Amino acid sequence: MASVARAFRPIASRAFAQKPVAPISAVAPAFRFPRGTRSFSQSPLAQVKKYTESHEWIELDGNKAKIGITKYAANSLGDVVFVELPEVGLEVSAGEPVGAVESVKSASDVLSPVAGTVISGNAVLEDNAKTINASAEGEGWIAEIEVSDVAEVEALLDEAAYLETVEEH
Amino acid sequence: MRLAHLHLPHTTPFARVSELQQALTTRFLTHKKLAGSISSQTQPIVPGNAPPPDPTIITFSPNPVYTTGRRDLPPSNTCPYSESNNISLPLPLEPIRSLLVPSGPNHTPKAEYHPTLRGGQTTYHGPGQMVAYTILDLRRLGLTPRCHIRVLENSVIDILKQYEIRGFTTADPGVWVQDGSAEKKITAVGVHLRRNISSFGVGLNVTEEPMWFFKQIVACGLEGKEATSLQGLGVKDVGVDEVAERFVERFVERVNRDFTGEKINEVYSVQESDLLGSS
């Protein structure tokens, strides 16, 4: 039974998604469609990692994404002594804080690269803030959000473009 | 690049300085946002089209105030000031509640309390202390967050040198001096960054006036460490105004000498009205 329901759901959501005037962000629900029906590009959006000029990374998995600070940012901050995690349910727009990372005596805001709703903060950092120094772009993620518009992620910097902004200085 | 210096010669309410600082950081962030949206459209930024705001240092002494840093508060990144009117205090200030909350209609509290978003923990600011807040784009100056803290500390160490005092840094942040057999803290440091725009800065004790207030708390989470001041170390006839002037000079010197970013080639004085006028 369950598998039948699962099989039907994509079709239902497809019908639903197509009824309203097709949004410009039609890429957003792409992952919900049965494979092949609506692929816009050869590289699927699932599992995309992007960067911001303010040194955050975001890694998309479906419509969820993890956010953290880049290795470069972690290095230039030095030893992280405290991480402020966002509250679950917090709604953020792009560029709004989803937490803060404190080192020595600087507290740096962590800004959400895209709009979304916070699903969780990384509790590991509550006890061990230095995880950010050890693994800024892995274990040291800061927040997981449900992304409002997946297309917004795509517009961010890719790794090469980000590294270029870092090298300028 | 030019650097603006706003010195507030009289004791100023902390909230007023906060407001000024907020107005300035907003201006920096707005500029960054605009410049960023232009560059993301891959159009060249027209030089001189919208010049970035000048880096600014505010020097002042507030009315007695205890401020807390981010670590002393529950997550609060959307609202730095709690609505509960001084009633709920962060843990480190609970022991001195009687100093902060009026106990009757005709009783004025001895000190204010302001939560802030800076790094570092609970500290005290007040008359007899030179507080310097640096509102700048670290990126433009070629400073990493860590270097910025070091510049702040080194600027203070350079001032101390002028008074023939040897200041140093330890594993604990801030600037320390040797007083007999004890290491004492003369300057606290705490900074907030958003998109590389810094705010807050240092508090350097000039006279002994702040000492009583420091004794009431465990400053910066450091148990058993004492504070001291220039006066406490034997410097005579020293005032906040003079130290403020020196801080800006030493800060500019340090930035220009130690870093490869854009140089500061002029310092000019501004008034409060200049900063609030054209936003």
C-alpha cells in the first residue's frame, strides 16, 4: 500500500504544481517529478554546493540545504570558541543571520545564502565549537534549512568564482 | 583612504553611541549590498560612482554600563535588545541585580545594562575609561578578523609604551600589564562582524574610577583576575580625551605599517550630526 501511495504522490504534486501560473522558478520542484519529465539540464540540482562572498557555503540536497562557513573563513577567524545556532522554525531571507561564529573576541554573523526556514542547528557545535576549525565544510555545518526557492541557490558563486573573490585579497 | 574620528567629549549614554554605531554599520552594509548586486550582474563597478563610507572610529566614555556579549545570551540574532525591561538578566549579572534595577520610585540604578552582539563576555564601561569603537570594512583595509583584534590590541600597547608602561597580550584576550607580581587587565576587547564590517572595539581604563564597578563582576569570564588603569599604574594627570586622540593615531600607524591593504592617509574629525545627517 505504502509503495502505491508513494508512486502516486509525484503525479499528484505535479498536477498541483502545474496548475498555478508556472513560476519562473519552475526549477524548484524539479526533484519531485518522475525522472526525465522536466529536466532542465544534464546536471541535476540535487547535491549542489555553492558559496557567497561573505564566506558561507550551502549544500543542497533536494529542497533541504546545509549552511556553514568556508575553510577560508574558519582559518581567518582562528580558534572558534562559541557558535550561536539558529532557532528551529526561524524564517530567513537571503543575507539574514542564521547564527554567529565567535573566535578570539570577534563574533561574526553567519548569513543565510538563500531564503528558507531553519530545520535544525548543528548541536555538535554546542559542545565542541572547534569542530568548525577541524571541518568547516563538513562536520562543522551550522544550520540546515528548507530552501524556499531552489533556483536561488543556483545563482550563487560556484567554487572557482568564490576562490577568485578570496584570492583578490 | 580617509578615516573619520568622532570623539564624544562628555559622558554619553551608551544607547546613544549604540545608535550612532548602528547608523554607521547600516551605511556600510547598504553600500556593500548595492556594490554586490552590481558586480553579480557582471557589470563593472564604476569607480567613484558610490564611494564606500569612510572607516570611522568613535571614542567616548559612557555612563556606567555593564554590557554582555553574545555568549552570555540565548540565541538572539534577530533582536539584540530584549523586550523584558531589564527584568531578566543574563547569569553573570544576576549577582549585581541591585545595581542595575531600580529598587524604588526615587532610586536610580548605579549602572545600566546593555546586551550586545559583540564577541567576548561581560564587561564594564564608564567614566574614566576610553572606549573606542572601530566601524570599518576589514576587507578594504586588508585585515582578517584575527588581525583586526591584533591591531586593536597593539594600538593600545603602543599607547602604553608612550606612558612607559609595558603592555602585553596573553592567552586570554585583551591587553595586560604587570603590576607587582600580578598580571592585571587594562583593556578589554570585543568586536562584532557582519560581512566583514566591524563594530565595537576596546575599552581602556584611564583612571581608577571604573575599578569599583569591575570588582562587582567577574569580567570577561576570567575568575580571579584584576583590572587596572593608567592612573593605577602611576600615570599622573591623564584624561580620556588625550588617550582617545592617541588611540586613533596609533591605530592608523599600525594599520598602515603592518598591512598591505589600502592605506589611511588622512584622519578628520566629525560631529555626531555629520554622522546622522546624511544617511
